[in-house]
Amino acid sequence: MADSLPTTARLLLVDDEENILRSLQRILRKEPYELETATSGEAALSMMEEQKFDLVISDARMPGMDGPTLLAKIKKKWPFCIRILLTGYADVTATIKAINEGQIYRYISKPWDDEELKLIVRQALAFQLSERRRLALEKLTRKQNKELKALNASLENKVLARTEELKETADMLDAAYTELKQSYVTTTEVFSSLIAKRLPVHKQPNPLVIAMVKAFAEYHNLDEDLSRDLSMAAALYNLGKLGWPDELFFASSDLLNRDQRLEYLKYPIQGEQLLMALEPLKETARIIRHHQEKWNGYGVPERLQGKNIPYGSRILRLAVDFIELQYGLILERKVSRDNALKLIKRYKDRLYDPEIADQFLEVCMEVAPDVEHDDPEILVLDTLRVKPGMVLAKNLYAASGMLLLNEGKELTAPLIDKLTSFEKGEPDGYRYTLYVHRPDDEETENES
């Protein structure tokens, strides 16, 4: 089965500007990909008829056939080809069209960051490989089911042996499906780091909002599906702000004028609209749509009241307000952590579900996920002291706020070398801080 999967990815780069194509080729030439280029949507479709491509990167604006139209045609005829759109911040209409009609995997804003672009391509191909593995395993499972039905009932030993093989295959399928679901979470966190690029480093709330909802879900034993949907909603709740002008990003919400306020209130709906074409993110989109509703019924967009507000949205509202108060994104001044907790307590029967607010305050006091880790089972190390085999206990972000590695990732020697290389390119001598689980062998040595 593994032999049927591709070992080298083939990429098609589409842009009517030769300098853009050369720039993309320069960025990707050291990656293990085969690169082909096309200068128009028509030429790209012609090449797709003759050759097989794993991934297409297309500019949004081109003479004749534009990028969204090209990607929609590719989606219809070659659905397993990953589609990525190059677009400017102003091309919101083209981006929404590409998401709805071409069901693109991701869009990349111009001008792009080279390392981010390479990371997005790697992530997309890893997602594609996971999906192909899952489909291959499903095909193998169907085949083995047919073979099992054909076995003679009297051949008990053979049936037992084949049943064991089927169980192993099913376990592999479950593992692949789990990996696929996790890839959605990781992908949304990568996307979150790209959204944060429009904000200065000291005003990027998503990583801490993600940490808050994950801690709440774990502390109160929320079910796996809700926990996953909440994590993705925390990563993407700002998605609807992508089309904002800079002055709206940098202003506190209580200082906005009337027109700015009207634009601000639309972002939950716009975030939902950008996600609605992705079926696995349906519940995530619903949580985002309603996370600015208020317990007393005076929120947006539908003025839902009390428990009519989705449960996940009530949790996300608490996490967002708690972090954004401290970042100065809600009030004119930054609010201290203690005062943010007091404000939540004060408004818990107006803005927030009182019961969930009490549970949230308990998490903040007992676990403090927004405070530096003091768990003795977690080591805080730099890149020079981490060792292969260590497992990350927290997401690792670059100085820009971009997600580099997700929680639970096992470090390898090549991965550590890559982090060291990235670190050398960080501004102002910025050093990575890695939170890792204490290795078992170190515990044993300390005990002895």
C-alpha cells in the first residue's frame, strides 16, 4: 500500500507575472518538489490534462481566467489536488469566491514571508498524504471485508487469523483518522499565526486564547469533539478581521467611531462565512458566529439570550475577553490579570453564563494557563539543551507569532537542527524557549 503513495510532490505554480514565478521557484527550489510553471489559467488546465500535480499555487488576479475560477475548475476535475491562492489583503471578494467555489486549502497574502510559504506548502502536502493514507486504508479494509465473507465458516483458524489482520487494519485506520483530525487543529493554529501577522507582537491574543480554551476543556473534561472544535475556534475567531484597515486593528473596541463599530460587529459573521464551505469546521464556524453574543441578549449577531447561545460560544467569549482585556484590545487601557478576573466576575450575569464564568474563574485560579509553567514535570529549555526524543508540552512560536511546532510533537535531531537554523534568522537575537515533558530516564537518574 505504501508503495502506491508518491515519494516526490509535484507542484504547479500559476501567475501571469514571470518575476512572481521566478520568486516562487527560488523559494521552493531546495525543497523536495518537482516544479512546473504556467502563465495563465488556460495553460495550467492544459498541463493538468497531461500531467499529474499534487498541489497548485495560483495568483488571484490574472488576465482571462482568474485564480478562483481556475481553482474551482481544478476542484471539480481533480479534487485531490491541493489548491492554494495568492492574494492581497484587499482581495476579500476573490478570496471568499475561492473558498466557496474552489474550496481552497489555504490562501497566502502578498507580500508573503518565504519561511511561512514553505511551511504552508509542507503542511498542505502532509495533510494530503494523511488523506491518501486514510483512503488507501479504507480501500484495503473494504477488500479484506469481502475476503472475510468469502471464507468457509468451518475454517475457524483461518477466520481468526484474518479477523486479527482486519483488527490491525482497523486500528491503523483509526490512527490515520485521528491524525487527520489533529491535522485540522494544527492547520488552524498555523493559520492563526498568519492572521496574527497583521498585529504587532504585543497584541497577538490567539496563542493565549487557544491555551485558555484547551485548559478549560481539559480541566472540566469536555468531550473530544467539543474540545477540538473549541481549539479551532480559538485559533480562527479573528478570521473575519482579515479585511479590516490597519486603524481598526490597532484601536480598542470601546474607542471606535460609529462606522468603525458597525464594521467591528460584523467580524464573527464574516469569520463563519469564510469557514462554511469546510464541512469538518461546521461547528467551529457556528461557535465563532455567536462568540460575541451576551448572556442578557444584547450581543451580536442575533441577540441570542442565555442558554440559546451555543455552549462553545459562551466559553470562547470568556477566553477572548479575558485575554483581550489584558492586551488593551477592548478598553483604552490594558487591564491587569487580577482586574480582568474581577471584571468577568462582575459581569457574569450580564455578559457571561454565570455557571460557566465560575468554572472559567476556577481554571484561571487553579491552573493559570496564561501564566508561565511551574509544573515540575515540565522542563523549560533553549535549543542548545533539548534532546531528540523530548516531547513538546506547549506550542512553539517564532518571534513573529507564527506557529513552528504544535504541542505533543516529538523532537528529532533533524528537527532540532532546523529550529537552530530558524533561530539564527530571528530579529534582535530572539531565542526560542521550549516547554518539554521531563524524560522518564531523567526522572530515574534523579531518583537514584
